[in-house]
Amino acid sequence: MVTTRMNDLSSVHLPDPDFKPRANSRRRTRKAIIGLLAALIAAAMIGWLAFLGWGVVELLRTGANFIDSVWKPFA
């Protein structure tokens, strides 16, 4: 059985102060990828909603032209 004493400094492993873990750069890369993906999804949603809005405006315009063409002979 190995016993260590409180003043035995040979078993203490201090981290190297110049060591930079790669997990921090991976986390930063992952956050950047997630941010770009979120921006892409937001841009696609804005484009799709604009396309749908344009379609609704075009349908309303077509309906108004139809009602106008039907109403003119009676006016």
C-alpha cells in the first residue's frame, strides 16, 4: 500500500501554463457554425414569407381587377 504525505510534492501534477486546450477552439467553431446556420434559416424564412406576401398581394390585385370588370357593366 502506497501512502503519500501532505508534504510530498512529487505526486503533484501542475498544468503547463503554456498549454491551450483545443476544446475552446472547437467550441468557438461550433458556435460559429450554429450562428451561420441560424442566419441561413432566418434568411430563408424571410425570403419565403416575402414570397408568400407577394403572392397574397397578387391574388388580392387579381380579385380586385375581376370585381372591377364584373362591376363596370352595371355601373
